[in-house]
Amino acid sequence: MNSKDFRYVLWFMCNRWNEYEVNHIFGRLSNHIWGKWVQACEEHHGSLDGITWFLLELDDNCLQKLIDRSLEYYKK
């Protein structure tokens, strides 16, 4: 992920990330992904550290899906 994409993902995670988005982006994996997100929030108290931890937990395919969705909103 390049630095510009990272900024879009952070912006997306801070402003748009919710259970609906998880379902939209990840489909059948959404329960697993949402569980990872809840774990990150609990362990890192919802901070940017939690977002970073969460992103590092995603495999390349899931990370790319998140990047693509972020770009849909913010790269216009």
C-alpha cells in the first residue's frame, strides 16, 4: 500500500467504517473481519493503533478490498 492509499484507508476507517461497510466489502468473511475489528478496538481502545493493528491482521486480498472501497469514497 502506498502512502496515499494509506491516508485514504485511515480516513475511511475513521469516518465510514461500520458493520454495513464490512458486509458490503467482505461478504461471507464479514463476521470474521468484524470480529477482528472488535478485538482491535478492545485491545487498543479504538485508537489509531487499533486501526494499524487491524490492517496488519488482514491478508493481502482483504486489504486490497478495503483499499479499493476507500478509494471509491475519497479518490475523486
